[in-house]
Amino acid sequence: MTQENIESILTEDRIFAPSEAFRSKARINNRADYDALRARAEKDHEGFWAELAKSEIDWHKPFTKTLDSSRAPHFSWFTDGELNISYNCIDRHLKDKGDKTAIIFEGEKGDTRRITYKELHKNVCQFANALKAKGIKKGDRVVIYMPMVPEAAVAMHACARIGAVHSVVFGGFSAESLKDRIEDAGARALITADGGTRGGKVVPLKAACDEALGKGCKTIETVFVLKRAGNDVAMKNGRDIWWSDATKGQAETCEPEWVNSEHPLFLLYTSGSTGKPKGIQHSTGGYLLGTIVTMNWVFDIQENDIYWCTADVGWITGHSYVAYGPLAVGGTALMYEGAPVIPDAGRFWKICQDHKVTIFYTAPTAIRALMKAGDDYPNKYDLSSIRLLGTVGEPINPEAWIWYHEVIGKERCPIVDTWWQTETGANVIAPVPGAVDTKPGSCTIPLPGMAVDVVDDAGNSISTPDRGGYLVIRKPWPFMLRTIWGDDQRYIDTYWGKFNNRYYVAGDSCRRDKDGYFWIMGRIDDVLNVSGHRLGTMEVESALVAHERVAEAAVVGRPDDIKGEAIFAFVVIRGPRPQGSEADKLTKELRDWVAKEIGPIAKPDDIRYADNLPKTRSGKIMRRLLRTIAKGEEITQDISTLENEDIVKQLQGEM
Ligand code: 7RM
């Protein structure tokens, strides 16, 4: 697909500056200082990152070489340095804040726990010793398939402590997906729980493990099982061991394994547009640095903050902003086990009130769902502790942004819209909230040391405002992915092939406005070409959700003889799903509406109504599934991670 002129017609010109109250306490609190920092990074890319790596990380052996590009497009950072990430997240805080709360946990049923840095240290060390007792050693892969409980983070840190490479598989994935990932990683151990609680039901994690292991996974020698939900599980003699038995009598300290900065910390599987999931491999030192600098710059975390990122540890956001980042900076992280609507749509706001959350980070899909539930829920709770809001995962439509700003943030809290990927390791484009004004729907400008650009098909930087192109990163950065596990050629082809190894290609389309603000238009393969006009699916979606009756919309292309691509919209409306003549009437109204909002070219050709959109539990709309449905083809892809399988029939127009 050529990308000469991705047209952008979505315009949003409101601009929001941080309040004086916010700025007066922020660590970077004006644009001039911030621009000076960015300029310094631009002038001396390596020196900038080297200085930060020295000041922010406790090295067991200091590095002398900052960046090695001799194997480009493979890059190594701080190569001869040695460290341990679990030491940096836990041990180094023990002296000054051993009794500080590291993790606040709330279960779906309302049970809560507070774990201090000292307790976390003990738990991690004992479990690390349990892993060692089962023969797990540096470099071995360990798969973690757990509910959102503190032990998931403990398991990750225990692996990191002994140099084992963890691969967390989201607890919502099926046994089949778990098996694929275990086999691809060649894991020796599996860490799971009897079950987790979500949406009022027990998720039978151990049963899924048994099913996966029954189908293959010959490399697994040990399965550690945490008792959490209390459901009955089968334990296989010689293979399965309860977490409590494995840790019983283990020493409360465990000398960290000092690893090279480039030592793989984890693999995390993520889907591409085609083929099997890719095991994204991250490093230790560079990755740690990314989580630390972004916790400081973007989240402006301070000593007394209560930081809540709602992501599951099965996704990159849960790695960088639950398990590692908040602890690396000695903060307090909140973890919540369950669904946002149990017992009702006020749960998130109640948690914010009860635990005095100060920084709240979630996904646009959650914001839209909670917005749809009405203002009464947030209005019932005291949200005055919150000082900063964040979003991640997809572009946020301006309507949801404004709701978040007004109803949750009470017009007091900046919103950090953070663009990044599993592959980038940490935030890449995001506002530094005390210094950068925000615009609803834009992730604003790149962070210091991040050479982000928008280029055309020939790879030339696009300077014309609002002209769309490919989002690329021109220079290596410390927290970038290192390769795809077991498929290095795919790493080169996917991320570097398009422009001859010149840039990292993110796979997103993007435009920059006249102020240099970045507006993500969607994945490259989500770009429509209608009669030669290139439209971001997100722009049509934003227009649709701006209509008062529309709660959510997803737009895909379907081949059309005349136009090239026709626009197919799946729409969730507020209130009951329209049918028959009522649906026809609304369809006409929405088509006219989009024509008015964007232009006749963007009018959806088909609109289909459903009670929900098909999403993975991380909130990503399953666009490939929607494309299949729009084409009227038979569904062959794996829909096991779908929240609600019943809606497939509605989407197909069959009920
Ligand atoms: C963190 C995460 C990555 C893809 C990425 C984008 C989309 C993420 C934003 C966004 C617009 C954002 N990792 N994306 N954040 N689009 N604005 N703030 O989600 O690997 O799972 O997904 O998500 O398309 O390429 S991910």
C-alpha cells in the first residue's frame, strides 16, 4: 500500500495548559526548560542517554560503552555494564524506604493487602530460591500465566533476580494460545494459579494449563501453582507444586544474579497483522532506564503519589507501569484484580477514592465504557486526590477526552496521552504534563532522546502540516526491542525492511499539525483508500462517536469495485440496539452526519449495530475479525480472547 498522501481531515483545535497548581509542584514545569532538555538530547544522543543511565540505575559494574551499532539494525546499549533489575526495583530502596508501601492490592471481592518494600523483598527472594531449587537458572525461560495479584509481580521479579527470562501470558488467553507461546519460548517452568476472579466468575487458569500441557509443551518440567480462587484443581505428581510448598523454608534473601545490560529480561508475545504472535525480546539495562525516565517525565511521580495503572501484567503496559516502573522509582503502585464494572460502573472511582489514588492511567476503551454508564457513578465518589490522568493503547476520541478531563479530572488534572508499543518498551510520544499543553486526541510531542519522525513513501520527512505518513524512529533508543525470539529475520523485515534499515518503522500512520503535535491515525493496515482518498479509520470513528446517539464505533474497509474500498462501520449506540425501520432511519442519519463532519467521501457504505464491539481484554478492537465479517467471509481466526462471543452473530447481521 503506498502512502503518498494519507489525508487527514479531522481537526481539533482546543488546547489545554496545565494549571498553576499542577505546575508549581511538577519537576519539569515550563516549556523553555523542557525544550532545552530536548535540545541537549538531540545534540548528543549517546551522551544524553549515558548520563541518565549513570544517574538513574545502580550498576553492579559500570558500563564504559554506551551504544554499539556495529550489528545494525541490532543495537546494544551500556553493553559492558552489569546490573540486576530486581535489585534496582527493590533492594536499593530498602535502606530509606523499607517500610514504605510498594504495592496496594485490591481483589475483585474487595479484599485488600498492602505490601512494603521489605515484604516484597522477602517474597521475591523466597520465590527466587524456590525457582532455583527446581533447577531454574540464568537464561531459562519461564512462562507466567496468572491473575492480577501481587504474586504475578513477585514471580516476574523472582525470575529477573536469578536471570531467568519471563514471558507473561495474559490470563484471558486460551489454552491453545498458551501452548503456542510456551512452545515458541521453550519454557522450562510455568507459574500459574488455581484461578483468578474476574467479572464475578472464577477463571480456571490451572485447568487451562493442564489442557495446554496435555497437547504438548514438552519442555515444561515444573508448574508452580498459587492458591488464589480456591477452586478445585488437579495436581500432577512430580510436575506441579503449590506456591506455598515451594517457598516454605526457603531463605529470605537471595543474592541477585548480576547480568549483562543486554541480557534478555523478558519475552512478550504480541500479534502482528499476519502470522503467529511475535515474541518481543527486551533487554535489562535499557528497558529499566525507559521505565524510570518515563515515570519521572510523563507521570511526574513523587514521593507520596499513589500510582494506579489499570493494565493487566499480561500486556506491556502492565510490565512497564505496574511491575517495573513504579517500583524502580521507589513509588507505590496499586493493583486491582477484577473487572471495572463489578459490582457496578463506579468501581474504578471507588478504588480511586478509597486508596487516595493520585495518578490514574487507563485505556480509552475503559473511559468510553465508563462514560457510557453515566456521570452519576463518578459523581458519587471523592476524586479530589487525583492530580494526573493518563491514557494508552489507542487514539482517544476528543469527546471521551473532554469527559475524562471534566468529569474525572474536574478540569484540574492534565491528561497524558501516551503513544508507545510493546516494541518500544516505554512511552515514546507523550506530554510532560507541567511543560507541554495538551490537545484532545493528540499524544503531543516526542520525549527527549526520541528521534520520532513522519515520512512519506520514499522515506523523506514530511514537513507539510497535517499531511499523513509513516511514523518512524530515526535513532536507536535504550528501551527498544532487541529482536523477535527465534525469528531474527522477521525482526529485520517487520521493523526495518520498509526503508532499507534506515529507520524503525512503527506500523502506525500519523500526521503532525502546525505546532508539531503528533496525531496517530491508526495502524497502517487500518488506513482506508476510498476513491483515491486516504482516510484513517479512526477519523471516521471519531466522527461517528461525536453523534449523540453513538457510544462506540469501529470502521474497516471492504473491497469495492468502484471506490477501491468501501467503508463499513460497526456501531454501538446508547440504549437498546436499533432494529428494522428504526435502524434504517438511524443509518441514514449517521451517514449524513459523517458527511457533514468529515465530507461525503467518508460516508459509511454499511452500518451494522451491535451491543458491543469485538475486543481483546486489553481493549484492542479485533479489526481483522471485523474485516472478515465486512467481506462476508467465514471466520477462521482465533476468537478465544473475545470478551463476548455472542456478539459475533449480531456483527454478522444474523440476529
Ligand atoms: C502500549 C500499547 C501498540 C499500538 C500502537 C498504536 C496503538 C498505543 C496509543 C496508540 C494512539 C496512543 N502497546 N496506540 N498508544 N494509538 N494513541 N496513545 O498499547 O503493542 O499493545 O499496541 O497501539 O497503534 O502501534 S501495544
